[in-house]
Amino acid sequence: MSPSIVTLADVGEKAAARWLPRAEAVHRQLRDRLPPGFDAYRATLARVLAGGARLSLAVEGETVEGLAIWRVVDNTYEQRRLYIDDLVTDAACRSRGIGHALLTWLEHQARALSCTVLALDSGVQRSGAHRFYFREGFLIPSFSFRKTLA
């Protein structure tokens, strides 16, 4: 059975406040360097979402099985892209189609928002995720360079 997709910006403040604590443990499976404690997590997400990102959850009943943080970015080389900041499926739920359901839903959103590209970055150490992305039709079109600033 496919999970339902819930986007916090679309469900109202009260429902979003109910879903966010349920999403935290799943999100930390990908982002273990998020600040500790729920209040710090909520503040971090508030800043990210205030910057234009959206948080969508793959849910089964009252359980968060996966999530995506995404945003639409206009640029000069692709015109408009839907960029996925974070994509994670709960480790206990992997290989059940949840990541596929999230990516399918995100692709539908990208098309509805007139995006020409669906994009994400993935750390070089995440070979299992890379196999999944290749199966989902993603390619590696370029290198991503970063310089950490103190």
C-alpha cells in the first residue's frame, strides 16, 4: 500500500505541530548533525521553511515513514528546478516503496510547478542511496563543489 503524502504548509498550523515531532526521528536518520532536542529541531526547521522550503511526509496512519524537504529554485542554467534538500525513508520501512512514492509525488509537484528538472545532492559515501537514485532515473550531470566557511 502506498503511503499518503502530507505537506506541512498545506495542513494548517495545528496539524503541522502534530506531525513535526513524528518526523524528527526519521529526519535524524539522515541528518545526525541536526541540533539536539526537539525545540532546536523545530527552530531549525522553522528557519529552513521560512526560506522557502517545504516539508512533505510519507505517512501511514499516524506514522511518518519518510520525508522530503524541497524547494523550487529559479536559475539561469535550468530555468526552474525542484531541488530536494533531504529525502529519507525510516530504516525500518526501507524497500517497501516509500522512497519511490515520495520521488513520484515530488516529480508530479515539479511538473505542476513548471519545473524542468528534479534535482538532489547525495553524499559520496551513500552508495545504497545512489543505487536507488539510478533506478529512479537520476543521472550525475556534474560535480558539486563546496568550500566550508568558518
